[in-house]
Amino acid sequence: MAESAPDFDAWVAARGPALLRLAYTLTGNRADAEDVVQEALARALPRWGRIGQVADVDAYVRRMVLNAHTSWWRTFRRRESPVAEVRDTALLPSGPEGLDLWAACQALPEPQRTAVVLRYYEQLEYAEIADLTGVREGSVRSRVSRGLAALREQMGAEDE
């Protein structure tokens, strides 16, 4: 490992909770979020000497989490089939507005949900989101705009 690379354990201790929050907002539950972060960090550890040398380690590993989530999501779509009945609402956090917004976010298409989460939850700029997701900045702006419009429509429809 190079001398100037940050210590992996110390870096994970400092940045792990933020990665877990990101994964949680993408996956929708803690267990899947932990799996996604664990997968990303397991891939990062053997390459840490090289990863620690990049200009923005946080952005690099955040991208790894997004990639791990995409892989997880694709695997999930291939192996599991959706059920007609949603889990018991008692398992979900309390608060009607939070539940409504959470359900509306989960109903967004994956690219829109990812863009909205990165923009408003992680508070990243459009250019940073474009770098992370590998799409053009204009596409990111479009996804965020469409995602917000869908959220407004869905939340507005429930208010009436």
C-alpha cells in the first residue's frame, strides 16, 4: 500500500455511515443497504492501494456503491418475483407524510430515484451525479426534473 493512501479501516470508520445512508436510500431497507455497502467495500479492499491514490476517494467508493446497487438490483430482478401484497405497514417507520413520500420515491423508475436521491439527499451537484452515474449532465437534470414532477403529482394527488 502506498504511504499517502488513507488507512482503509480508518476511512471506512469515518465514511461507512454515509455510504450506508446512500445505499439505504437506494435499496429501501437496511439489510439490502448493508449488503450493497459490504459488496462495494469487499471489492475496494484488495485495490485500496490504488483507490487511495485517486483525487476523490469518497466519490470513487460512492460510485462503487452505486455499481454494487445496480448489480444487486439486476440480480434481484432476475431471481425474485414481486408479490401482490406489500409488507405489513407496522414494519415501516411511523409518520404518514414520511411514508407517503417514501412510497412515492420507491415508485420512481430506478434512474430517476437514483438522481433524486443523489441530488437532494446526498446534496451533490449535477456534474458530480453525472460522473457517478456515467450519464451526461443534461440527462441527470432531466431525470431529477421528471422525478420531482412525478413526486409532486403523486403527493398532490394524495392530498386531494
